[in-house]
Amino acid sequence: MVIHDSGGNHPEKPRESFISRYLFSTDHKTIGLQYLWLALLSVFVGMAMSLVMRIHLAWPEMHIPFLSALGSSPERYATLPVLHGSLMVFLVLTAAPQLGFGNYFLPLQIGAREMAFPGLNLFSLWTTVVSLFGITSAFLIAPQAGITLWIVSVSVFCAATLSSALNFTVTTIDLRAKGMTLPRLPLTVWAWFINAILGMLVFSILLAACLCLLSDRFFSTHFFSAVDFPASPPANVAPGASPVLWQRLFWFFAQAEVYIAMLPCFGIVSHLIATFSRRPVWRERLVVLALCGVGLVGFCVWGQHMFSSGLNPFSPLVFSVLAASLGLPATILLVSWFAALWNARFQLNTSLLFALGFVSLFLSGGISGLFLARHDFTSASVTEDFVTGHFHLVMGVAATFAILAALFFWFPKLFGRRLNEPLGKLHFWLTFAGVYAVFMPMHWLGLGSHVANNPGANLAAIRSWIGPARSFITAGIVITVFAQAVFLFNFLWSLFFGDRVEEHNPWRATTLEWSMASPPPRHDFGAPGPVVYRGAYAFAVPGVAQDYIPQHVAPDRVVKAN
């Protein structure tokens, strides 16, 4: 028996101050929201930098006051892409889907009241904030000092991410509600769990590499020295040390980072497509194995881009086979998505539109990757345009679409209000058209440089459209940035004046977070906690009054159809 006490017999607790409630709160929901705010700030700063870079490339003589004030040297301009990439990779693609949505919804979806280590979670958040300010400040100071500050900030971010990964892993293994067996976990939880394990592996390597690099700068060690060592190297220098060591350690992280950004997105998109198609996930356990395969193989293909760095001559074959094997889990995921959508009676809301946009971008980026597998193509075409277009389609923009799909889906749970659907659809179509207008012409520019290397190529004709193509790309970026202004207006307006959610489960979803109020109460599930009776995707169940059964509804409480 549960006894409810209104609290009238107990002294009233003093109201929490802003600092204790938001800045030093260990509540996983507060921390998850703060990660999302950090990601939102970073994505707009990163987009502004991309616009500045494209304007500079399209019109090199144009006066840009901000860059002019910092100095017009090539070294100063080179820091702009570094800062753009750092913010987007670390603070957006890594933080938003994993640390933001994961912190908020992982305990809710497994029936836990909190993360396993709340204090460690708070530590991870504020070290991430410190790294954000450090990375941004590195751009504003002298180049040499800025490089050092950037390395320190990346090291701090790695430490924060390692702490979060440990927290995610222990929470998933140890704090699941009664009946929440591994086969009943939502695909989002599986993706966060696998991604946490992968993150512990690769961010520890990047942290070690950064610490060795800082040791070279501060203590005159020679872990990555480019000089020739004497016959008797110093005691603090490992025999055979060279800059190749840094390259290998870096690619351990950099290759796997693609999958760290994409794994949570695979889980989110699979979850949303099943929810809005009102169908169970096709071969759910096979999809879980596909997610595991992406994490495992993604860590093992670190040498894919190091064929000319002194590795064993047979290593290209091994890494190529491993990279090609990623096509199998990707195919399983695609078949699962299309099987759920086939003849489904779904409502095409903004969240599903962004999920389908993710599928489109993932396919387009994957197809363009086939060109990069050709040795003759990559050796003859070394311009950045094709690689930039491919990388952004398959990782950057695709992951952003998944993040936006999750935000439109979970916004009622986060804030108790709904984002405006007409503005959301306008935002989607402008963004969808804008990113294709930006990154597909980059592929054409790369192909043009490849064609120009062939004998008998009409160089004059090729050069005649390069300038207009770059201007077209710049126009596409302007459209994309304008679309994000629409989103920002929609977000802020809905946050304060949007329609309130009248019911706990407006999407008729099955997972546990929709079984409580929106926003959720401070302590989530009360004692003794929820009991889980079925899998996460009980849709289209015959013989029931509705087309779904939530995970927490006992079999004897299911309303039968008349």
C-alpha cells in the first residue's frame, strides 16, 4: 500500500535558489537540458563561421570586419575552420545526441530515478563548459598560445566525455527497472549504451595523445618529435618515435568519431520511424546486432586513411575489408526503416520529416563515399570540395537532422509545450533544399577537378563554371542559415507561448518516459518504480482498443477492442 502525504505535517522546504537548482543540480534532466543549450549555442556559432568562410572563398576581396580586426594572415584565417570543426564535432555532434538527449531520457526510458553517478555527471557538464570557453578563446589569442589552449581544452573535453561514458554504461547495466531485460530496451538506449563503450575506448586514446603533445610543448619531451634522433636517444624518448605516432593515435579517434556521432542518430531515427509508422521495428534484435556491428567495426577501421604511413603492406587489405563490412549493418538499418514505412499509415509531422531527411542524407553521403574508394579518383583529385561535401552529408548534416527530429519529438516532454508544426515544416523544407544546394555542388567541383586531370579535358569550360558554382554554394548557405532563423523563432516562441500539452502521451508512444507528466517531476519515478511487461515497440497489436500498448501496462490492464 502506498500512503500519500500532502506534506502538511512537515516543515516546508526552502525554495532552491537559481544557482542550486540549475548551476549545481545533479538532476539528470537539468544536466541534459544544459548540454542541449550548449549544443544550440555552438551550432549557431559554427554556422556563422561557415557562412564567413564561404563568403571569403566566393569573394576573397570582400572586407569582413571581424576577420580584419583579428588580422588577415593565413595563419589567423586557418584557425577559423579549426574552430568551426571543433565546435561542430565536439559540442554539437558528440554532445547533443549522446550527452544531451541521452542524459535526459536514458534513466526515463529504463525506469531509473537518476544516473548512476550524479556528482560525476555534474562534473562532466562543467568540464565540458570549460572546454567550450577554452576552444573559443583559443581563436582570439596569439596563434602559438592559442594552439596550446586548444589542446588543453580538447583534453578537458575528453576527460568529461570519458566520465559521461562511464556513467552511461553503469546506468544501463545496473539501474534498469524490474522487467526491463536487455531485449526490451528501446533502440535509443541500445545506441547510447554502445556509443558510451565506444566513447570510452576512443576518447581515452585522444586524451593520452593530447597529454603527450602537451608534454612535448611544456616539458621538452619528444613523443611526436619531427627531428632525427641521435644514435643514443634521450631516456624520455621512445626508440623510433616520430610524427607518425601522432597520426596513428589521432586516427584511432577521428575514424571512430564518425560513428560516435552517428550511432545515437541511428537509434533515434529507428525509434521515431517505428513510433510514427505505428509498426514494430522490423527484426528488432537484428537491428541491435547492426548497432553493435557499427560500434565494433567503427573502432577497428582506424587505419583506413593511413595507407602511406609505414603500416604493414597488407594492412590496406585488412582495413578495406573491415570498412566494406560496415555496409552490412548499414543495409540492415536501411531495410528496417523502409520495412516499417512500407504501406504504413503515418502522419507526416515535422519530426518524421527530419527522420526521413536523415535517411536521405545518409544514403546520399554513403553513395558519394563509393567514389572515394577508387584509388585512381582519390589520387588524381585531391581538392577538399568532394571530401567536404561527402563528410558533411554523411555525418554533419545527417546527424543534425536526427537531432532536430528528436527535438521536435521530445519537445513536449522537455518543456510541456509543442513546437509549431507549420513553422517546423517550413524550417525542414528550407533546410533540406539548402543543404543539398550546398554540398551536392561540392561533389561536382571535386568531380570537375578529377575530369580536368584527364588528357584532352576542356579546361576552359571546366573553369568557367567553378566561380558560379561557388557562388551557388554560398547562396545555399544563406538559405540554410535563414532556415535556422525560422527554427530559432519557432523554438523561442513555442518555449514561452506555444500550445501546452494537455496529455502525457501526445504521440501515443510506448516507452516509459511518456508514462509521466510533461515535463517530468523532479524525482522521476516514485517508489517502488515501474514494472516493464513487454518490448518497446508494441504497435499494431491485434485485439486491443488502441494501436499500441505502453511498456508499463500490465497484461490484465490492457483495454480490449469491442
